[in-house]
Amino acid sequence: MSVRIPQIAWLGLVAGTMSCALEAQVARTPDPNTPRMMVLTFRTAATGNTGVQAADAVRSRMSSEVPYKQLWQIPSAEINAVLEASGYKKDEPLSSNDARELGRQLRADEFIQGTVRKEGEAWRIDATLHLVRDPSLAQPLTTAAGAKAGDAAKLLAAELVEARKQLVPERNCVNAAREKNWEKAMASAKEGIALFPKAVIARTCLLNAMFETKASDEAQLAMAEEILTIDSRSRRALSIAGDIYRRRNLANPRDSANANKMIQAYTGLIAADPTNTRLVDDVTKAIAGAGNPGVALPIIRKAVEENPGDAALMRTQFLVELAARETKAAIKTGSELATLDTAMADTNYFFRMAAAYQADSQPAKAAEVIAQGVAKFPESASLLVVSAQAQRTAGQTQQAIETLKKALTLDANVEKGQLQLAQLYYDLKQSDSAYAALVRADKGIDSVLVGDVALDLGNKAQREIAAKPDATDADWTGVVNFLTLADANATSPERKQQAKFLLGTVALRRGQALLKAGGEAKNCQMIKASGEQLAIAQVNVPAGGRFAPQAAGQLMQALAALLPAQAQTEKAVCK
């Protein structure tokens, strides 16, 4: 019995008012120029058709408040017909984007969305007026409460009538802005604000005009914060405020207040527009680079809590937690996200989850997640590259090579494919194959990284050969190949100096060894080769003066002794 009481209240209102107002409107034909409004099913946690009945009640009350020649209420029958024809349920709330598409089909100018709930003995309705041309242009209305459903609907309709007074001036503002008549645009916006002091839509047009006319940051920020005081979810105000705080933060990085306000504004922006994946990705990168990304967490978590089941919002929470380095929380959210909506588990999802597990010191779980990704996306070359990396970490070198070969077959230019293959071949002591992979990488997407990898492998190789008591001159060929490639592809002056210094070090060692062996064997060819290597060392060893002055100095002293010894030996042997 108690479950039906609220339904009876709504039904009483609908039966009493729709019969005289809404049905009368349906029998008439609106003027083509009359603004058209649609009231959509409200969200509710209540059982039954409370959301539908709340929308009907507001629609009916608006029909009573505003003559149909001034505002046409699109009948629920028309709304439902289009919804059902499009595969939607007529009694389920719509997203703002879906509402916009519905509005376009029904030639609506405005639409109302909201929530309805029962608190104790009172009904409460929260609603927002949106413009179909841009649903982000929204006017939140004061919560309407009443002992009866009809009382709440009446209060809401009364404020809605007042809120709509800004719309004609706002349209004039937009039209003037298109003509770049900024003075008229601002005057029209201010007229709308005067007619409805809490106007958000008119203020947004004023803010846009201020932005286009390059008003000071202080003036724009004041208007943005004025809007956010009324509507904390205003996308335009959040965007402009966030950009201003970001500029201030860049100008004075030590001022953490600006950084925190930037994060708060940007997080509010992506919470208000979570389906804009490019925006979400850009903003989370900005948050990650800020001094205190954790400031974003309460904002996005509150948004997720208030919108249960919203996969786009949960994805945003996942990205923000990653940006804030809250890895355990990100792992939990990411797991819940994939359960909520499997479509969210794209290739990037698996990369991010694996990175989170790695950051949380769970390499086995990271490898497991990547394996799941490969199973779901077997043709993803990028996932295969990461899978090969996990296999290498686990000591499965040959298996990793086969995985990389498959990735490179799918995409010969896949990022880090050839670079990782070079490292794997080096692990197997196949320097020639490693060098060949680096040469291939130098022609592709990873060309900017070839120098660093070649320098790393060349440095490792020269240490290993220097430690071999039975090393031959031929053993140094692979090292020289790596270091020459590193020198040619250095990413910075410092890296180039390191490559040259190592080339000089190797040349000195080769020259010294050749001089000794050639002198003992009275081999002129070896002695001349020794001179060539010492000449190379003489050119390149000084490059270590900046970053390894002591070692470079010792090598130059050794050269000072070796050069005359080589010349004397060559003169004696090579007659």
C-alpha cells in the first residue's frame, strides 16, 4: 500500500491538469516560429513510473503557466513515438547527447531534464533547462519541494517561466556575436541577466564575448566564477577558469594555489563531459603534470558516486587516479570499469592496467593483464610488443623474439618493436642481429630513440669485451658499429660526447693491443692498424673531458706514451 501512495499523488495531478491543459494543446497546431519545449523522463530511485509521472506533471504545469502560442509543449505521445522508433525505452532517462538528437528530430528548442525523489513526506524535484543547439548551455533550477507532487511541479514551473526570460536576449547576444558586434552582444547578455538574476545561459554568452574581445584574465575569471557559483558544472566557465589558472601556474610554478585551482576546474570539466575522450585524455595529462594531482580525486569520485553506472565517468576516475599515482585505487576502479562495460576495455585500457600493476610492484599481474589484452586483440601489434617485454622480464627470451616477429609482421613500424628486438638479440649474444634491428629502427617511428639504445648496447659490449682476457681485435667490430650508430643519432650534445668518448676508449684499447701483438710478431700491417686506432682515439677521447675529466685525462696520458712508441715501432718494423 505504501508503495502506491506516491504514484496516486502523481496520477491525481496528471489526471486533473492534463485533461484541461495538455489535451487542449494537443488539439491545436502551434505557430512554426513558436519555441518548442520537451520535458523528458526524470531520473529517480523510486519504484514504478515516478520519473515519467514527474515529467508529465511538469509538462502539464508549464502548459498552464505559458500559453501555447508562446511556448509549445511537445506532447509525450510524440516524444515516446520517436524514442520507440529509435529503439529506446520511453520510460528511461536520456543522456544529454541523446536528448539533443531527440530534440533535433522533434524540432525542439529547449528540453528539461532532472531527478525526482521522496524525502520523508515531501517531494523534491531537481531540474535543468537545456538548449537543444548546445546541451552544455544549461540553467539549473532551484530544488522544488512540496508536500504534494503538484506543489513541487508548480514551484518548478514558476521558476522555469522566470528562467526562460533570459533566452530571447541570449539569442540576440549569440546573433550579435556572429556578426562580431561585441558591444551589442554584451548589452543583450546583460539584459538577460537583468531579467533573471541567476541566468547562467546569458552569462555564458557574456563570458564568450569577453573571451573573444580578449578581456583581462581577471575580468574573465570573475565572470567564470560568477557562473560557477550558480552552476558548478558549466563547461565553458570551467574551461576558461582552468586555462587561466594554468597560465598563472606556468608563470609562477611555486604558487600551489593556482595549480590546485587549475586541477579543480579541469576535473570539474571532465566530470561534466566524460564522454569527450580527447578532452579527458588532455586534461588528465595536465593533471598528472601538476604539483598536486590528488586534488582532483574528491571531485571525480563524487561525480561517480552521484552517477552510478556511468561508465564514461568511471573511466575518467580511472584516468585521474592513474594521473594522481593512486595505483591501488586505479587498479580497483579499472577492474570495476571492465566489469561494468566491456567496451571500455580497449587496447589503451590494457596498457594502463599493466602500467598500474607494474607501478604497484606486481609484474606478474601486469603480464597477466597484457596476456588478456592479446587474447582479446590478437591483431594488436602494440599489445604484442608489451607482451614481449613481459616475456623478456620473465626470462623467456626466445619466446619474446617470436612474439616481436609476429608484431612486426602485423605492423613493420610498430613503436619500439625493432628496438626491443635489438635488445633481445643482444641478450642472446647475437650482436650482428641486434645491430641490424637498430638499423631498421633508424628508418621508422623509433628513429629518435636509436641513438640512446645503440649507446647503451655499445657501452655494455665494450665493458664485456674489455673484461675478456682473450679478446681479439675482431671482437671490437660490433662495439664500434653500435657506438658509430649512437654518434650519428645522438639525441643531445651530451650523448654525442659520450658516444665519441667511448669510440676513443675502444680505439685506444685496440691500438694498444695491436701495437703489442704487432711488435711481438714483427707484423707491419698490425702496427700500422695500431697507428690508425690511436689516431681515432686522439680525436675522440677529449670528448670525455666534460663528463669524465679524470678518465679522459688518464687516457690522454696513455696516448701520449703510446703514440711515440707506435711511431718508433713502425719505423723499426716497417722498413
